[in-house]
Amino acid sequence: MLDDNRFPFGLLFSYRLTNYTFHGRYNACVDTISTPSTARTAALAARFPLVTHPVEAAGRSWRLTAVRDQDALLSGVETDGDVEQFPYGLLLWASALGLAGRLAEEPSLVAGKRVLEIGAGVGLPGLAAHALGAAEVIQTDYQDDALALCAHNAVENGVPAGAVRCRRADWRDFPDLGQPFPLVIGSDVLYERTLHPTLRALLPRLVTPGGRVLLSDPVRPQALAFIDFLEQDRSWVVEIESRLVAWEGEQREIALFMLHRKAG
């Protein structure tokens, strides 16, 4: 369960906390990728060791290609640009499993709806949304390499061509993707404080009045600060839940933030 002492003083939320263990699993016996299916994925494999993670989430098994681990990611950083835009999204994170699991608990969140994923990384939550009956899923990320992994993982998991679309998107100049959407999802997108003002300004443009945003995060202080500020905006009603996700042999605590945009 979330430790109340982690929340900023004076934080007033409409929230519910759940002591819950995510009923999915991560198989640590990953397979090294030796024959990538796309040119960009092949180029990634030349820089980073890629592996396939067998994961069960949203009622089915997935095989998700990602960089092996953080050490491997560090070893492949080559330029100042790599450092400035560190490619965290090339890893599979516990928060993505937590978010996919939360969608599976309440399929009506996505069924028949248009869903936008921000900071998609290797793409598990968006793929889960598709599997749970979303009418449309658009996965976005700032980094082309992450989008290449999203596309690769969609193909490798049998997603029909065009059912899940990948688009590059900069929060500072977000493209026209047919927004607003009734549901926006994202995992591990709140770690960079300097981008919080940009995201706060962007969300009302992405979400329909009365729509929802569902974000997951490993209970970082900066994520809680973002949610605290958003609550004070009074345009949102915020619910917080806690999950324990089995990941890499440990139980990882994941916070889930459900943001309801007020209709009025």
C-alpha cells in the first residue's frame, strides 16, 4: 500500500488506495534478439543488446522486445544528444505492466473508445488497450527508436496492420492526431520535472471534457508533485491507487493516477 508519508503536505485527493498484487507475470528467461524484423530495429540491435520479454497481461501472453537492462542502455549512449534525451523508453518497466493490468481490470475504460498513449516506450499499455477492444489506439513517443520498438512489438504479437498506429509527438508542439480523446494513457511519463508545465498545458487539449487520463509511476516524488499541482487546478478530479507488480524477482510498488477531466 502507498505510504501516506510519501505524499506532499497538504495534498488533498479524492482517492482510493488498494493493497493489490497484479495478477500478471514477467518471465525472467528472456530471449536475445538475433534477427530483428525491421531496419530500425536492426540498427538498434547494433547499438544495444535487445531481448524478448515474455509477459502475461490483459488476458493474453505477449513477447515484447526491449533493450536488455539499464547497464546495456548506458553502454549504448554515444552522443551528447543521447545524454540530453536519454532513451529510457527503450526498456520495459514495471509501470507498464501495472498500467496494462489496470486496463484489464476495467475493460470498459477502453472498449469501443479511441485511446491515445503518450510516452509509449516499447508499447505494452497501448497493445493491451487494443486487445481489450479499443476502437482506435495511437501510440506516441518523442523518440523514433521507441516507436520502432512499438511497431516491432505490434507485428510480433499479431496485431493487424493499422490497428495500432505509431506517431512521433513532441509535447511542446503536439501534432494533430484527431484529439481530443476520451482516454489518454501513459506509464513512467512524469519523471522529468522540467516537462511538467508543458504536460499540464497539453492534457486539456488531448482529453475530451468528461474524459480520463490514466498514468502509472513507481511512486516518484516528482510524479506526486505533478498530481498535487493538477489537483489544485480544479479542472480535474484525481483518484490514486496502489499496485504491487511482480518484476525482475521483486514486488514493485506502482501508483496509478486516474485523472477525470471535469465536463463543465
